[in-house]
Amino acid sequence: MLKLSKVVTPISIKYSDFFSGKDLSDILFESYGPFGTGYISISEIPKYSIQRQAILKQARDLYRLPMDIKSKLQCPESNYLIGWSQGKEVYKGQVNESQSVFYTNYFEQEESHLPLPNLWPGAELPNFKSAHKAFNSTVYNTTLIVLDHLDKLLKKHSLTISLKQIISESRHPITLLLHYLPQKTPKEWSRWHCDHDIIVGLCCPLYTNEDSGEQADPEALNWETNLCIRNKEDEAMKVRAKPDELLIHIGEASQIITGGILRATPHAVITDGTKENLSRSTYALFFDPKPEFELICPKTKYSDFAFLEYNGMPNLREKWQNGITFEKFGYNTFT
């Protein structure tokens, strides 16, 4: 595994600042531009803290359900992008047995016109769906507000595209509830990668004693157990953020269509394996454009950053051609 060089704290922005009339372009470019961490954190989001606790606690509860119940939540027809699975997702021919995952479409079938409906636990987890829906809405609407301000940033750089419009025209946001299982040795709980989406909302994790269910203090953990990122110089760093702040980072699709003005950040989740019963729960909402949306890279002042390469990760140019559809780009990402 890569050696971590330091700890970085994303720039934190108060939720109310997005409604204050302030010009946040410089702050967002400092974070999301070619030289930034690729992350911001948003504090003081109404109801966020309570909703985060409610949903993350249920990641472990879901994993610990009997297999006969969980099997009813599996959807191989969706390539396991709906419902629960473990060790079923395939990335470059590899699977990851150390994650229990639960996917939903943000919009239900009747809203999105997708061919398959979401699958939800029933009486065995009676509050699961409502907790999910409430948190989904908070993360979705907060991220749309960030997109408003990113559009203003792009306009300052003479780009006419609107990330918010691209997302608003799509009915394909995907939510992911993740439960990382305890490990006895150092491990990449989640491989080094860049998300291929437009933008991603991510909550800080809940660390738990898998046996007792007791929450662990993240500050008491070895600093090498956490979310880690790499900068453009390929240094690996641990991300430190407050539990009740929402993290938002950029995906490869935005890096391409903004000509490198925004940068997707390579990230991984690493455990040092020193606490054998330690599990980790988190949540992400991935904002995708329409499947037929074409990824065209404009010429900009930062075009040299549009296709940055990182050691041990797939070359972005190898899965992209100018005008490729997002659906094909996603296929190339995982196969």
C-alpha cells in the first residue's frame, strides 16, 4: 500500500453560506481546481447529523440479517446495482469480499422510468426505507446547491456548460450504503480509484465494534485507517473531516467536460488491521448524467490536467474517446 505522507482537512463551508449571496468561486476553485484536495465539507446542514446517524447504524443491521432475508434483496439483473450484495461487484475482473453494499436509485421506478424497482428490507428493518429516503433527500438537495455555485465558477472560466442542468435532466442518481467488514491485516478496504460520475456526496464514516455494536471514536484509531486521497503529485494523504459534515468531491466526467478546471481526486479507504473487530459504515450519492450524455473535453487553460495519470490506476485516456457516451464510459471503467 502507498505510504501516507500527511493529513489534509478539506475546506469547510457553512450550509448558510450557499444562500448568503457570497461569491464562493475562489473557495471552490481552491478545493476543486487542479491544485486542490478535490473535496469540500459542508457544515451545519439542517437535520443532517440525526439523519446520518439513523442511516449509518442500519448498514451493520442490514449486513447482520440472515442470508435468506438478504438473498431476497439481491438483484443480479441490475448487475447488483440495486439492492444488497457482497462480493458480487466486479471491477477489472476482481471482486471485493470485504464490503457489504446496498444500492438504490434515488428516484423510484415510477419517477425514473428505469426497468427495475428498488428493493427494500421489510419488517425486519422497519425504519430502513424512511431513514434512507430522508437522508437521500438532504444529500441530493445540498449537492444541487453546490452545483449552482460550481456553474458560476465555470462561467468565470468561460465555459457555458451547466453541471446542475446536466444532473437535473438525468433521473439516474445512485445511492450506496457501505459496510466495510473487520480485517485482521492491513488492507485497502476500497481500492484506489476515481469515481467516474459528475459529482459525489459522501458522509463521514461510523466506526463500530462489529461484535457489540458499540461506536468507536475515530480519533482513537491509528491515523492510517481512513479515507485517503492522492494529489496531482501522487502523494497519498489521509482526509480528516468532522463527522457531521458532508463531503463532496468531483468525478472524472466533470474533469473531462470542464477541460481540467475541476479535478477528480483518486481515493481509497484503508485499514491498518490493528483492530480486528472494527467495521466502518458510510454512504455516498453518485450523480450521473443521462446514459446518452456525450463526454466532450473542451480546450481550456487547464487542459493539461484533464487526463492526469496516477501510479497503479487505469489511464483515463484509455477508457475515453471524445464524444463517448457516459454509459459506454461507465462500462469501460469497470470492465
